[in-house]
Amino acid sequence: MQQSALIIIDNTNILNKDWFPYKDMAEKYNYAWEILQPNTPWAWNVKTCYEKNQHNVPLKTIQKMADAFEAYPTKTSKQG
């Protein structure tokens, strides 16, 4: 079996439709894939996320992103 490179996609995947194309491409090329969510105690605290962001994203924008976030489906991984 040929070893494949590890590919990491770091994006603001707020809606499931945002990350589905990456999943579909991984499955098309028989890559294992996994969706990970942050597990820090402050991950869903909008004010703390605003304070920690280094891209000057306004607080209102972060709040809108949090409000629009769709929970990931139960199946968030597949072995290649």
C-alpha cells in the first residue's frame, strides 16, 4: 500500500455544506478523513474567541458565525 500525505484543511466551516466538498474529495481519492472540533473550555464562548482572534474579526461577526454554526453529523470520520 502506498503511503499518502497528511492533508489538513483549517477553515471556518460554519455550515455542513462548507466542509462536504472536502469530505467528498477525500472519499473520491480513498483518503481517510476526520472532522475535529475544538475542545478547549472557551471554544464556544464568543467573547473569548473574539479576544483570542488574531485576524481582527469583529465581535458581531464572530457572534453571527456562532449563531449560524451547524452541528456536525454523527459520522465525522471514515477510514481510507
